[in-house]
Amino acid sequence: MYNITVIPGDGIGKEVMKATLSVLDALNLNLNYTFAEAGDECLEINGEPLPEKTIQLCKKSDACLFGAAGETAADVIVKLRQEMELFANLRPVKSYPGTNALFEDIDFMIVRENTEGLYKQDEEKYTENGAEAKRIITRQAESRICDYAFKYALKHGKSKVTGVHKANVLKKTDGLFKKIFYETAENYKDKGIDAEDFYVDATAMYLITQPKTFEVLVTTNLFGDILSDEGAGLVGGLGLIPSANIGENGALFEPVHGSAPDIAGKGIANPLAMLLSAVMMLNYLGETEEAENLDKSILKVLKESKNLTPDLNGNSTTDEMAEAVKIELLKLNKSYI
Ligand code: NAI
Ligand code: MG
């Protein structure tokens, strides 16, 4: 049995979570859900966006599923990542059939440092002349994320890791990141993993002009956040990009998108980013066969293109698309019934 903390959150977070849990119900797994509150609604009801109870539940569970928060996102998800020490943020960018992907065969992983950089909120403050934010780069955190990226490449049969930075301007902070990146690369040279580095602005262009050349990218917090939304644009939108936040003692899986107030309540959010986040969770838990079956079922629904939400030019609802995935899953393994 796995203890899973489920935080639906706000807006479409609640809608895609409900749809995802209904699909997971069809698996041969004993997933024990504990629901927890966080986000804008939680702030209204409890006076705080991320109650201590939610943090403790997350820390105790085998894995967490998170939908999306609204305006409180920074106080919820950024804080949870720090509280749980989820140092690695994995954001896969993959083109699927039946989508608005700009290119076929895109398949790369963005490995984003998740605990420091410009996102250390306690280092941001008003000053006499305006405001300032501090960019924190520590040897420990950057070595850990670079090593994670190279290990990921090794484990998944990739041949290259790209380090992304702006060391020509941010000479000390990103200078250190670049140095650590190449020091780490040395340990993987004889294991067949190549290393290259680009400036973040050039990377933003290369992602569009030569996306197929990327395999694994590793970068600091803010750059990783921006490049992963660019990645989403490359493969047909935020409704398709899942993510994993991994630490030594816990993990949290969430779609990259937010609460999407423009479509919330209409029942038309694409559930796949959340469902693909669940696939990442199953892989993390070691349930690779169930993960593969769920992944295959999603692919089948996309290929057939009969049950797609409006963001993918279809006219199905969130629940109809999830139901179609569930039907494929049941076809794959009759024992799921
Ligand atoms: P967003 O990701 O919520 O939406 C951006 C655009 O993508 C919208 O047009 C939306 O309709 C569309 N979209 C997103 N997910 C979709 C899905 N599953 N299916 C179909 N279309 C989808 O980002 P936005 O608009 O910048 O922020 C909205 C709220 O979400 C804000 O309050 C923000 O703070 C919060 N947010 C929370 C995040 C989190 O909880 N991790 C991450 C990003 C934003
Ligand atoms: Mg983002």
C-alpha cells in the first residue's frame, strides 16, 4: 500500500485531480489517499494558504499529488518544495501525436534546481530605493542538481547533458554553476555522457530552432521555470506538461500549469498534464508496469484523437477525456476490472 497525500488546490487543479484519481482507481494498486488543503480557497477558509497540517502530511507520505494553486502559488508550491527539500524539479518536454506540437520527435528533460536561486523568497525585500531579490547559488545545491541530471541521463540511456546559465553576465553566481557543471561532467565522461553548455538566452532560441538536439538540460531555478513553459509551447500547451519534484525523503507530482481561472469551472481542462504527473509518480514508486500501461493508454487516446479537450482542438470535457484513458487502460489489462 502507498500513502498518497492529495492536494487538489484551486480552479482546474480540482478538476484535473478528480479526473486523474478516477483513472488511477482502475489500476491494480492499493493507493491510500489522504486529502489535504492548500491554495487560495484554503486561505479564505483557514486564514493561511499552506497549513502546517498539510506540510506534515506531505512529509509523511510516500508521494504527493498536487493539482494547482491560484494567486497563492508562491506561498504554497514554492514553499512546499523548500519545506520538503524537493531539490530536483523534472519537467519532461515530449511531442505527442494528435497535439499542436510544433515539431515531431521532441523528447527532452529539463532538470531544474528547486530550492535556491532567485526563488528564495525570504531574500526578497523592499529597500529605500525600490526592491531587491538575492540570487543564492550554493556549491552543495548546484552540485546535487548537476549530479542528478547526469545520473538521470545515464539511467535513461541519454548521451548528453546541456548546462544552461548566463555566466557571461552573472560571472560569480552562474560562473560557479558552470564550473560545478563541468566538474560534475568529469565523473560521467567515461560513462559515455557528453557535456555542453549554452547561455540561457541562446538556449531560448535553440529550443525553437533545434529542439531535437536536446536530451537533458540542467539549470538554476528561474531559468528552469521559464524554459519549461517555452517547452510547453513547443509541444502544444501547458495541458500536456507534467512534473516531478524529488527529494531525498519525499516527492511531489504536479502539472506545470496553474489554476487557469479563464477556463476553471467549465469542465474543459486537459487532464493529461495531471495524468502524466501520475505516470511519473508510479515510476518513482517503482510501479513501472502500471506506469507504462497508463502512458500507453494516454498515447492511444491522443493518437485516436476522438476524445480531446478544446486546447487540443477537440470538444470533449475533462471527464470524457479521462474516461477514454480509463477505457484504454482496462483494455490493456482485463484484471484491472
Ligand atoms: P495557467 O497555467 O493557469 O494558464 C495559462 C494558460 O494555459 C491559460 O490560458 C489556461 O487556460 C491554459 N491552460 C493551463 N492549463 C491548462 C489545461 N490543463 N488545459 C487547458 N488549458 C490550460 O497560468 P496563469 O494564467 O499564468 O496563472 C493562473 C493562476 O495560476 C495564477 O493565480 C498563478 O499564480 C497560478 N499558477 C499556479 C501554479 C502552480 O500551482 N504550480 C503554476 C503557475 C501558475
Ligand atoms: Mg512556471
